[in-house]
Amino acid sequence: MIIENEKTVPNVSVGADTEQPSQKSTDDIITEEAEDFNSFEDFQREMILMMNPSYLKTVSMTELYENVYQSKPPLIDGLLYPGTYIFAGAPKLGKSFLMAQLAYHISTGTPLWNYTVRKGTVLYLALEDDYRRLQERLYRMFGAESTDNLYFSVSASQLGNGLDEQLQGFITEHPDTKLIIIDTLQKVREVGGDKYSYASDYEIINRIKKFTDCHGICVLLVHHTRKQTAEDKFDMISGTTGLLGAADGGFVLQKEKRTSNAATLEVSGRDQPDQKIYLNRNPETLLWDLDRVETELWKEPPEPLLEMVAEFITADNAEWYGTPTELVAVLGVDMKANALSMKLNINAGRLFNEYGICYENKRCHDGRKIHLWISQA
């Protein structure tokens, strides 16, 4: 969805996404990258290999453990994460009302049902509505409690014909954007003779996914389900399996009776556990209320090392910098320095999400150095 060389957000280490990186000269960048090699000759050899079109870049398991990858905190804990998601349901079922509800809660940072929400700017492309209908709907749902972080548009270009640039422009203007809702996918889809093929379905989601992965945001694509029922509710999503196959996950909203206010929301994705959520629509406010959740959220067991780091890095001791060996000493853990470093590398995202502590592990001229600090976000 966006040309590779147009990307402006680097893939930085965990916690560094809370700050804008400073501009550096090419010499500085080369020097820093070269530090990850045993010698400058190794670095030069790697650069020459990468210029060969037949070269396949690989990462060993050891190198994988040595790296720290950027954290992607959920928008709604246990429910919605950065990525590209299909949100499907039958026409006139209340999908747009639920989309407005999600958008409002994320833009204000208020909890949704029993789920914790992280605040951020939201763009809602309500392409099957007009501003009058949106105004009436939102006032009925939320009253006079408005928010400056929720933006709407009732018209947009198609993918490959201007929408890419429109979304890029919005994120440039609003760098704290966390969610973009496209209601509906069909409204922005390119018209073509093979638009219902698996390859076409996969490609359109893959284009959007490249955009979301580049910016670390979530895109919700509102879509319809087929009339035919299926044992697996996700098989009811209109189109081929290429849509859900390329996406990071999906939501299916369904009613047993169209006249009923009760509905189920089934959730499946790469980053969240499968869930079945029972909802009831309030006939007065038209808000969706939580009835119950069939599947309890799985929670990772406590990690003693992370708890020790959280006890060490506090408001009174908000930052620490040193070697892995020094960190072993200050924490008083019975663990080798390389084992501690590896464990923190792997759990850096969890350290940030659960404790708000940023972690960086870099190779410097005098060896590995760990940097821990409390996030200001």
C-alpha cells in the first residue's frame, strides 16, 4: 500500500516508539549498524551480499534471541491489536454502531465493557453514511460528550487511486493515530474482472497490511457475510479465504434473529485468543452492551525477572544504564548475564505493556549495554 522507500518510521527497539528519532548522518548510521558485526570487514561483506539479487537474508535462532523487536501495545487489551482486521456481519445488523463505539472509546481512552483501552487518534471512513446521519447517531449514542481525537470522512478515493496517499497524509498530520476504520471495504476496492479471486482478495489485504505494519497502527475493514451458514462462522465472510488468510484476524457479528437485540461477536486473530462475546443492543442509545464472554482470556503467568526489574525501576529510580553483568548484580538474581539479557530481549514487549518500562539492548564499542527507563507516554 505504500512504496518501500517512502517509509519514514524506522523499526526501532522496544520503547523507542515513545520518542521521535533524531536525524543522523549516513556515517553515524553506518557506524551504529557496523557495531552489530564482529568487524567492519564483516559489515562490508554483508552489504555486498545484500546488493546481489540472489542473496537471501536470514537470521539465526541465536541472532533472533539477541535482537529486541519493537513493542506493539494493544489498542484494547485482549481484544484489538495493531494490524489489519476484517469486521464482518450481515447488512443492517449494527456493525457501524459498534464501529462508532470502538472509535469513541479508543479516541477517549475510556474502558470498553471490561476491556482496558489505550487512547489514540481515530479516523473513521463512514463511506455508506452522510454527516447528518453520523451527527444524529453519535449524539444518540454518546450525548454531548464529544472528543477532538475522532475524525470522520464520508468520501475517500479507492486503493491504488488516491486512498494510499490520503491515509499517509492523515497519519503525517496526526502521528498519534492508532486506528483507521474503513466502512466498507467494498467502497475502496479497485474495480477489476478478477476482484473475487483468491489472489485478488489476498493482495488487497496484503497491501493494507504493509501500510499498518509500517506505521504500527490498526485498520478495521468492515465487510459483509454471506447468507449461507457455516459451522465455522469465519467461513461466512463474503469473498474467498484470501481475505482472512492475509489479515491479522477477524471479527464476525451475528444475530440468531434480525429482530432481536442479542448478538454474538466471534473473535479470532494472531495476537489475541479466540473468543465468543455475547452482546445486547440498548434500544434507546443503540450502544452494544456486554452480556458475557464465553472464553476467558488467557493470561501469561507472572515472570519473576520482570517483577524484579519493575521493583528496581521506579519513579525514584526512573532510569538505569549498564552492562548485563552489572544488571545481574543490582537485581541480585542467580542467572548468567547472557541468559538475563536474552530473557529481557524476548520479554521486552511484555515489560513495556505491563509495567511501562522501556528496554534497549545495544552493542557498543566497549560491549553490550542495557538501558532501562520509565515510559513517559
